[in-house]
Amino acid sequence: MSDTSSTNTASEPPVVVGVDGSEHSLRALEWALSAAESLGAPLVVAHVRSDALQLGAARIASLGTDAELPDTVLNAVRTVVEERGHNVPVRYASLDGSVTDALPAAARGGRLLVSGSRGRGGFASLLLGSTSRTLAMTAPCPLVVVPHEARTTALEGGAAAGRVLLGLHPEETPDDVVAFAFEAAHHRGVPLEVVTALRIPPQPGALLAAPSPALQVPPPLPPADDGTELLREAGQEQEERLRPFAERWPKVDLVPVVAPGDAAGRLVEGSRDAGLLVVGRHHRHHIGSLLIGSVAHAVLHHAHCPVAVVPSAPEAAAS
């Protein structure tokens, strides 16, 4: 591994972005640079060298020479960054190993890990590449997956554009996820929309088969409760859960939403005009699982804006 620095490294935890020279990774790079500037954090641009380049470097090292093979991908990306310009320290890291091992290692202690939705060589029909899917399960810090062009209208305005959208289960979403969403909205100066969706059970009368005509028994009347009470209770639970965070970030314009329906579907639809969608990696009772939660899985595949998958503190420590 070889590192070069474009300026003095700041003491703040860095934003780390994985690049491979593809258009998808360059979109992620632009988003990450904008996020780093918004946060006042340094940026680490990381590229995992190809297997052929790693093998060649190993053979050269075995001959006892100090010569290094140039990382042409990272050099090209450096040119892109320098031509764009930046006002935060940027460091370039050429990594060895597998992408799914090297990037989480580089992001340990980082503020964010940013990835494109697909990498070089991915099938165009895939909505999410295998690397991003694995990183969502293993990243030691919040992972932001930037969607490819076909899934988003635009990313004009960079990381500060659009409201922050949080999917919240009042009893299950870890505090670290909620805090991340509030902090993101605070730094961007945008509203935070918190969506709690719940499935309304069908009315008992709807589950009964039609009475036999021979019995001539009229069907039961539907109950008066159409889910309004459940929604009211969910609204109270959401308000109680958000209260300490709202007190901590009083300047955040909070937009609470409680509605019937599928959580993933509502979040995907809301992501059409959002700047960042925030979900937890797991629910509280599934921490330690090797699989991400169903909502996180769905929005990673279908959301129209960047998605932040946030681990809880125990998950981050274990990664």
C-alpha cells in the first residue's frame, strides 16, 4: 500500500471514498468531496489495485527492488480531483487485498465510507453491485451508496442538496441511526423528514367468508376502527422517540410522517426528491446478523437518491 498526500492531514475523522475509475465511482467521488467540504473533514480517495497489479508488485518486491508499479487509476482520479478543486485536505491511498476487505479497513475510524452503486465491469441491468451490497453489511462506519445516473434525476448541489429522509421504527431503529440523520440535516441546513410506516391489519369482517345463502345471515358490520387509533398511537411513539434528538438539534426543521403502508415503498417514493435517505443496517434485535434488514436491502436497490446505511455502535465496533 502506498499513500501520497495533497495537503496536511486534518485531525477530523475522514470521509473515505472507494474509486475504480468507472463513471459510477466518479459520481460517488463528487458526492464524497462535497460531503467532506460540508463537514469540514478530510477526504481519503482509495483505490484497490487490480489482482494483476498486486501480483506484479509482489514479484518486483521478491526481487529485492524498491521500484513500485504506478496506480494509473488513482493517478487519473487525482487529476479529476485537482481539476475540480477542493478546500479540504485530500489523501490518495492505493490499497491491496480484496475490495470488500480493504475498503472497510481503510474506513475504520472514518466518518463516512462512500461507494458507487456499481463498479467497473458490473452488469448494466443490476441496480446494486455485489461490492456495495457487501460493504453495506460490513462497513465499520456509515456507508453512503450513490446511485447511478439511471436511478436519479440529478445530483446537482452535491451532498447538501435536498432534504434528509429517515426511515424510523420507533421501537427498533437504533439511536445511532436517528442521531446520524439529525446531524446530517443540521450540517446541510435542510429539513429532516421522518417516516414511520405501519401495516394496518385487515378488519375482521374482511377475513370472514360470505355466509351461506341458505342461512340467510347478514354479513357482520365492519368495526368502526379503520386504523386511525393505530396511527395515532404510532404518532405518539414517534414523537416520544424523536423528542431528545429534537432537543439536541433544535435548529433542524423536523417533518414527522406517520402513514399506513409498506415502509420500503414509501421511502423509495420519497427518495425521488430527497438528498439523502437514512436507514439502519439492522433493527435492534437483529444486531450481529450477517444480513442487512429488509428495508435497507430494498432501498439500496431502488432508491433514487444516495442511501446512508448506518450501523449501531456495537455493529461498528465489531466490524
